[in-house]
Amino acid sequence: MKISASEVNKLRQATGAGMMDCKKALVEAKGDFDLAVENLRKKGQKVAANRADRDSAEGAVLAKVNAENTAAVVVSVNCETDFVAKNDSYLALANKILDLAIDQNSLEGLLAADFDGMSVANKLTEQTGVIGEKIEIGGFERIEGSFVGHYIHAGNRIATIVGLSAAVDGAAEAAKNVAMQAAAMNPIALNEDGVDASVIEKEIEIAKDQLREEGKPEAMLDNIAKGKLKRFFKDNTLVNQAYIKDGKQSVAQYVKSVNADLNVTNFKRLALG
């Protein structure tokens, strides 16, 4: 049967599928628009099933803050190749998912959220069929606080969100600077209290082994290892790290220079790969 260009374009706008795929779907559905949409979704499911074991280490990591600067999300929308990740339509998809994510509290909530009449999960399956690559949410994090900020590194490969204890003058710049710090230095925790006990035990054992190799007496190992652990905290916890814009002060000291009562309360970081 004859399918008009306007019908093909309507289906393309609704699904993002290519012109020829849309025309074929409409022909197979004998002009039934809803059936054509359903057929394209089924095609997406088939492609998704075939590519389920593929590595999706490329994509876009994006962050967003709500209008009140009291909540922020960071989301990784993953695909298989850098070529797809840089495509404008793919970035538009990722940004639409990000817009939906700001109102969700979990990955499960995001996947179930409505995306133009279907769930986000189904939209990802559909777009897997359209693009021909595995597409999935690689990570989702959310924080809330008195003031939150974000930073997206050039190329959309790393993004961070940061919470501060108060919405004081200078909070926006401070939050962005601390978020840039977290992106660049990849801390494992906010402070000492956030470091897992198993990580601390491992670092102490590593330090002791090094000291034994240096010939230090066994009785001295605990005290020296604790000193090395302090250095580990300084290098690997956000508030204790040397501030990248001024190595003479820590991140905590930098934040205090903005306002004496200001503290970093939380952060989340997502990266591709």
C-alpha cells in the first residue's frame, strides 16, 4: 500500500527510527500507526537481546540541579561507541532522561518514569533497535542538601554533584569548584568516616609490609602505619585533599574561606569506563 511521506515523518518523530525503517514498519502494519510503533519496539527488543552481552563503556555522563539548588542528580547513559555518544540525537536522548531523573530518587524510579508514553526502560530498548547499539543507564546518583552544585567535565565523560551545608553568598562558585575537585581527583569518600573499614585495614597492612621490608622494628609498625594512614586520608578523601586551585590549603579550608560556617556535606561522582 502507498505510505505518504508525512506518515513516515510522523513515525520517525515519534520513535527516532530511520526513514526506511519507518516506511517498512508502516507498510508491514498496513498504515496502522500504533501497530507500526509496536513493531519498531519489538525490533528494538530483538536487537537489545542480541547485544545484551556487549560492553557499553561509552556514552554521556550528565548532571542536573533543581531550580531551588536543593537536589541534584548525575546520570550515565551508556552506549557502545564514541561515535554514537557524540551524536546530537543521542545527547538529546541523554538530556531528556536527565530531565526526568531530577524528580526520581532511585534508578528503579528513573527506569519506570514516563518517557512520552512509555517507560524509560522501554525507550532505551526502542533506541537500541534504532541505533543498533546497546544503550543502558550505567549509573544514577542523587543528593539533597541546603545547597547543591554540579560539574560536567568536557566531553561528558565525568560528572559530579556536591552538597554544601548552607546557601551562603559564594555557595554556587564554591560548589562548582569542589565538584571540579571531585571530578579531577576522584576521592574515595567525603572524609575519614566515609572510608570503608576493609579499605583502612588493607592500607594499614600494606604500610606494615613496606615498613618490614625497610627493616623497621615490629614494635614501631603500628604507630608508623597510622601516620601513613593519615597521608592516605589526605590524598583520597575529598575534604582533606589539597585544593587543586591552591595547594596550600585543603578543600575543607577553601570552603571555610568562603564562609566560616560552610562545610561540604556530600558528593557523588560518575565516570565512563
